[in-house]
Amino acid sequence: MAAIFQGVGAAAPLSSSLSNSFDSNKSVFSPRRSFSVRKRASFAVVRSDGIVNLNPNGRSAQRLVSNAVATKADGPAASSSSKPGHELLLFEALQEGLEEEMERDPRVCVMGEDVGHYGGSYKVTKGLAKRFGDLRVLDTPIAENSFTGMGIGAAMTGLRPVIEGMNMGFLLLAFNQISNNCGMLHYTSGGQFTIPVVIRGPGGVGRQLGAEHSQRLESYFQSIPGIQMVACSTPYNAKGLMKAAIRSENPVILFEHVLLYNLKERIPDEDYICNLEEAEMVRPGEHVTILTYSRMRYHVMQAAKTLVNKGYDPEVIDIRSLKPFDLHTIGNSVKKTHRVLIVEECMRTGGIGASLTAAITENFNDYLDAPIMCLSSQDVPTPYAGTLEEVTVVQPAQIVTAVEQLCQ
Amino acid sequence: MPTLLSAWFNSHQPNLHPPSFYSLSLFRSSHPPPSPNPTLAMALSRFASSSRSGSLLKPLSSAISLRRPISTDTTPITLETSVPFTAHQCEAPSRTVQTSANELLTFFRDMALMRRMEIAADSLYKAKLIRGFCHLYDGQEAVAVGMEAALTKKDCIITAYRDHCTFMARGGTLLEVFAELMGRQAGCSRGKGGSMHFYKKDSNFYGGHGIVGAQVPLGCGLAFAQKYSKDEAVTFALYGDGAANQGQLFEALNISALWDLPAILVCENNHYGMGTAEWRAAKSPAYYKRGDYAPGLKVDGMDVLAVKQACTFAKEHALKNGPIILEMDTYRYHGHSMSDPGSTYRTRDEITGVRQERDPIERIRKLILSHDLATEKELKDIEKEVRKEVDDAIAQAKENPVPESSELFTNVYAKGLGVESFGADRKEVRATLP
């Protein structure tokens, strides 16, 4: 009961042929698994270079052709000088990263629901079971609490499990294991055990998935001491962060986004990792620092185009590391621009933006010319209706308005 | 409402044994006690057979004052466990166990040490040197000692918060225990874990967990790792009768059975989940049967030999057939923790009754005395020695310093990867990953 991809070209993040292709013997669907939303998906595919292809039946057809992604210091442009690299989609990048790490280190194993024979509900683990066998790519029953615990127990002995939550929201069932065991065992054992797990899964607001399947757990997990959280947003950093997370001795929660799996980008052929605690400079600028992560990066870049046309020069930073924050990069940016706008997808109350605001205010208050503005999703369960859902998350127009307000 | 003792008796129907388990019919010794002097042996055995009371032996041995070389004697002695095992979905192991004088004396010493340690922890808690939660294991020592005797250090043990004695059985020292309880640097977790977080990685003891039931999936994960690495070892995941009602237990058991993991789930049934008696918490208090498709065995947890036999059987079984559940029928004399008097939900008569009838240390003492493996004085000497050891360790632990303030921030993350848990302006942004 998961999204099925139709193909690369006209790819949809979520397909609804679910109910048709599902095993007809199973007539009872447990409520929380009903991913099948409707027959014809109305969706948008956002390419990593900012081109937005909207379904003609869809809503606000704001066709923005943008070349919004600036050259990054450690981005593909710099390293593509040696080799041409290869193009792939984000989920394929994750798969490549995972496969390379599994090949490199025999202790890496994957456990999750439908990761093995099914190939993964978002195809991140496709083909791995055939290649590495049932002992390394493990199909678990629907028992998040216990299989997360089992992954942590295995990590205590030195294995390096990658635990997949089919949707991040399901990991709430494993909250005790993640908080108490995963985060704290290194400390309470006086350093005897390390827990090198990677807990990953798609989260975020999708296309009308309903409240329970549109959860953003970064705000719930951020207080847990002992874990690291990273959010990927491009195929390049998805692969890099996946590899770094697997190699790290600390428990890392890798937040992916349901709508970003089909982003296409050209990534280097050679082996590379992305630093887990580093933020990514997406677009250097002078007037305002816009901090964002995951899907909101694309809304920000879309707004950036409008802003550039209006004469503003925003500096866009994808913070990537949600815990701990890369205050070094952020601080340098604040010192330069003196204005901060945070654009995030999680809820206003107690979200990543709230913590980031506090951290920046505590450390860089002298450098700020204006109060920090934080745009977050509304504090509501995500509604099903498309129009309401759109209003729940931050839209590019709001970002433009916010920057204009900040820069007055 | 049945009293605990009668309930225990009834559950072992048909139980025709009188309350005292040390009656002659149960013990069959195949060899007379060894002695350097055959004449002496005959004299001794004549005395012994004429009366089972140990006091008659005392004047004779003290008069002759011979130091019999019993402590290292490994001649096998065959005994029977107190009650037969009850099995679910498997063949119960035999009641007959092989042991030796050496082993019995080791058991006695280890259990006496644990008992003394827990009593000392009780006084330390009352003196406010130990704070927070302190869950004592006295009464249940046989489970820790018997289990350890059946395992190697390659096998993993994971338990909940009543972990002081299990830690000791796995090779922990008294200093580490008391220092950790008092929050000092020399503690096994550097003073940062406390009573509920004892770990010993080098002997595969995985703790030490505060949340009821959460250690069982961890234990199944350990078993998974053992299978993954082809260790040919097993994991014993211990939990209590209270935790037996946790859903994650059944989830983990399901996965373990599906993947054929060498996991042994051991329910230390001391009949009370803090203040709630088992019949009030579990619709089916037959915990060994609750694995359904997984085989189970019910064991008298106050009989160290039965525990050892069951654990040996379980280890063999798990390596071949996957998970198995052991239910150890045991009892704790103290309350659930130091803040629980332990008498509001059970009668003092019940506690003293169990102490008289089923105490694990007394059982071994009577076994040793009746088989003439040591004199009462020697056993008392062992207890004195043990007491002194404990006192010395406490004195040493009291001298130990508290952790440095900088220790607050160490071990939050594994170091070496540029991650700090505090600080804004990190100079070193890049880190080298392996």
C-alpha cells in the first residue's frame, strides 16, 4: 500500500493506481495505510533547476522558468569539470548512496516495511534485496516500535542498520525507542556503546494525503539529545547525506520529502559525501538571509526569481542540518546581510524555525537590523481539500511579501 | 484471594511435596563426599546418615580441624531440581542436573555477594547516598547466577532496571556498582547512568533500561546481529511480569520467530508489577504460554540449578529453532523500588513465608551442608568475607570523586566527527568521515 512510480519522464510523486494494482485478496485496508487518494493525481513536478511543470488541470498556473540555483562551492558544477557525471532522480540518488555504502561495508543493512521484495514504497531500496539478500534487506511486519528497537539493539553490537519509516509519521510509534534508546544510550552507558543507525523516511506535506500522512516530525525530534537530524533537498545532497549518515557513528535521522523524490539532477560519478553538520549556500546575496530546508527551498528559489526582478538580492541558505544548526555559516551570513527570514514547512509552534530564531537571536543579536521573520506552516492538521492544503504551507508569494517587509 | 505460596503450590499440580523442599527423598547423591582420609569419610558419613542436621557435624570437624579441599572439587554430583519443568510447545528438559561441589560453592558465594550488595544498597539509599530510583534484586539472585552459569561471555544479556546483580554476574565489580549508584566517576557508566543504566560492553551485558519493555526489541536486535554475524551465540532478553503485557514484546517475538533469531525471552515473574499483582494485570498469567507459537518453559526461579538447566536447554533450542520463552518463577523481598515499602499490596507473612521456604541462598546452603561439601562455619566465613568485600567497596566508592563538570557534555555524540553539543561559532566546519 504505497505509492507506485509510473516512470521517469512523466513521473508523479504519488500515483493513485494503488487501489487497482493492489492485491485483490486484501479487502480490508487498515485506515492509516490508505495512500490511494484518487484516480487522477493532480500534482506538480519540480525540477532541481527550478522549472515547475504543473498539471494543466491544476491550480495557479504560475509558469516560472528560472535558473534559480546558483553555483555552489561544493556543488556538482565545481566537480563536474573532471567527469561529466550522470543524471538521476532523487530517489535514485538515495538508492545509489545506499547501495554504495552497503557494498562498502558489510555491516550496513536495511530494515523497514516493504523495503525488500517490494522494492520500497518510494523505490529507494529497489533492487537491493535481489542484490544483497534477505538478511541485509529485511522486510519487517508493521511493527515500528519493535523493529526500530531491534535496529538500535543491532547497532549496539556494531551493525549499521538503516531503518526506514514508510512515512515519517509512522515513526511516532517508535518515539520511545528513538528518544530513550537511540539518543541516550551513548551517554547513559558512559560512552560504551555507539548507535550508528540511520532512521530515514519521507515526510512533509504531499498532495492531499490527509492529516496523518503529512507529518513533519523534525519539530518533535529536535529536542532529543544525542541524535543528529539532516534534511535532503537535491539529488546531490541526498546521496551525499545518505552516505555520510551511514558512515557516522551517531544516530542520524534523515528527513526526505514525499514531493521531492522525482527531482532530476546531474551528480558526479566519483564517491563523495556531504558534511552532516554543514549548511548549503544556494544563492549568495547581500540584502537578506533566507534560511530554509527541504521542499521549501524550491518555494524560496521561486520567490527569489520574483525578488531579483524586483531588485532585491536575497542570500538563500539551505540549512540541511536541522540538529545541530550550522551556526557558523548562518552567522557569517547574518553578519553580512543583517536580516533574516526563515521559511520552513513544519508547524509554527515549537518548530525548527522557532529554535533557529532563538539560536540566532542569542548569538547574533547585535548584527540584526530587524526582528527575525519566520514563515511556517499553519498550526493545523493538514486538510485534505487541495485549496486548504495549499494555504497550510508557505507559498512563494508570501515569501516575496515577507522579504519586502523585512527590507523596508 | 489465594495467598502467593498456596497459589504457587497449586500451579505446580500435582505437587505432593511437603512445604520443605529439602526432605531426603529429593536428593540422591551418587558419591559420598570426598575426603583425604577414608576412615574419616566413613566416620563422617555415619554421622551424616544418622542425622541430617548440620549441627552434629560441627563438633566433629572442628575437633579434627581438617581443611578439606572442597572448594575446587569438580567431581560431578547429580541432583534433582525442586519441581519439574512445565513446557509449552516443546519437550521439557530433565529434572536431573549435574553439578559439583565447586560449582555449588561458587553459586553460594555469588548469591551471598549479591544479597549483601543489595542490602548494602538499601542502607546507602536510606542514608541518601543513592538517590532517584533503586530497584533491588534480593530474592531473585538465583536467576542471575544460574543464567550466567549456562552461558559464555559471547552470549548477550539485556535486562530492565533491576540490573545490579545481573551486572555483577556478567563480571562487574563491586566498586563499579557502588560508584555508579552514588554517581561517581568510577561507576560503570561514569556516574552518568545511575541505577537503571548499568552496561558492560566487553562482557556483552547490554543493560540496564528504564522504560518497561523497551529492552525486549533491543534484545531481539542483539539476536539479529548475532545471526547476521554468524556468532553461534544467543541473547537473553529479560523482562518482568509487568512488562509481559507490552505490545512491543509480542511484536519483537513475532519478528524473531519469522527471522529465526537466537533470542530467548526470559520473564522474571516476581508476581507483582510494582503494586499490581499478576492476576490483576494479566488475563493469562501463564507467561510461558503467551508466546503462542513460540515454545515456553516454566522454571522455579528460586532454584539456581533449575535455572541453569533451563538456560542451557534454551540456548541449545534457540540456536536451532529460534525464539523461546522462559518464565522464571521468582520473588523479590524488597518492594518494587526503594520508594515502595512492598507491604501495601502483599502481606508480611507472604514475604517471610517465601523467605523461609524458597530462599535461593538457603536452598544452596542446605544442599551444601547435607552433602557435606562444607561446614556451616565455612559458609559463615564466606558470608563474612563477602560482607567485608562489600564494605570495602563502599568505602572505596565513597572516596571516589564526582564527575567533572565538563563530563556533562561528553558522550552526547560520538566524538571525532566535528559535532559539539554546544557552541555557536564552530571554527571547524568540515569533518573527515571514515
